[in-house]
Amino acid sequence: MNKRAFTAAGLSIVTALLASCGGTPDPAMIASERQAKSTEILNERKQRGALIMARFIYPGWLGPIRCSGRIRLRKLVDGAPDKVAAPQDLGTAFHWLLPEQAKPAVVKSNFLNGIPDAKDYERSFSPIAPGTYVVTYASCQISDPNGTSTLEAGGDHDGLFSYISALEGASRITIGEGEIVDAGYFRVQGTKTHPVVVGAETSAAEREVMKEVIPVAYPSITFKKFGE
């Protein structure tokens, strides 16, 4: 490789690195990815019957914060959670706007700002069989300068002292055949021994982001909240 070719290759690598670290991406590439991820969501719904996504909120002292977590759902049978069939374990979304956040002028995702992109939404929707479910267990991890702490609610956790019982409050949700359900914000309040679920629908700002980054799938999304 001559000096000119080596220099050109080096510049190409630098340009790619700058783009991945916050440079200006190609609008055509962004549009193509958004189209592709929207189509993937619709295809997965067709193959699996239904999809669901939820965001886990931890009620911090200074306001709600994102919590990386898991929600265990069991179908409701004769008014009680099904203890025989395998539960549905739902991993909650990682990147999303907090309820009070406004939609940014430019929707641009990175590891720190929490703004979701098309890939985030495609990963966040999980397959689920249609039916009415109740939450029997929920956990999430929160990192701070003092380390990582875990919030847990319910006893359906496969441990030694496991038990199956629906959490109090807004722990029920119904998924219809062919639905792509955005289940909004999932929050647990109360005490460890007496947890209560509170549900809320996705904010208008988050819906605007979704409409922009997954435009093909967006019209097919049903917005709900836990407790419905």
C-alpha cells in the first residue's frame, strides 16, 4: 500500500469512528434502519401472535429513574395465576424517555442519554401469547456511586422460599391476538413485604419518538398500562 492509499484508509477509519462516537450519520442509512426494524417488529408479531414492551421505573428521591429489570407474568385462570404452565418472563426496556422528558429536537441515541432508537425498540418488544396475565414477581437493578442494589417484589422467583401470588395493585394486563402492546411504565411502591404495582401509559413525548424511529410499526402499536 502506497503512502496516499494508506493515508486515505486511515482517514476512512477515523471518519467511521467519529461517526460512531457522535458524528453526523447518513440520513439515508438511518431511514433504512428505521424501516427495517419496523418491519422486523411487524414480522415478529405475525410469527409469535403478539408482542409486549414495558419500562420499569424506580421511584427515587429526586424523581423516577430507569431500572433495568424483569417482570414475571402468569396467565390468569379462574381468577388466580396459573401455577402449572411456565411463566412469561419479560425483560424490560433499557433506553427510553423518563415520563417528564420532552422529545429532543434531534432524536439521536447513545449509551448515556437514554434516547431510544429503532434497534432499542425492536429489542424491547418481546413475544407473548394472547391472554390475561398478572404480575407475580418483579425485580430491577439500580446502579449508583455506592454500588448496585436490587429491588424485588413478590415471591415467584424459583428460589427456596418461592411462592406464587399476584402482586397487589395494577398487576393485571390483557394482550389481544395480533397486538403489539406498549405497556407503558411499571412501578412498584409500598414495602418489600407489601408491594403494590402502579401502572401508567407511555408519555406523549415517547410516543413522538416511537413514531419517528419506527414509523412503519407505530400505527400497529396498542398503548396500554398495567391494571387494564
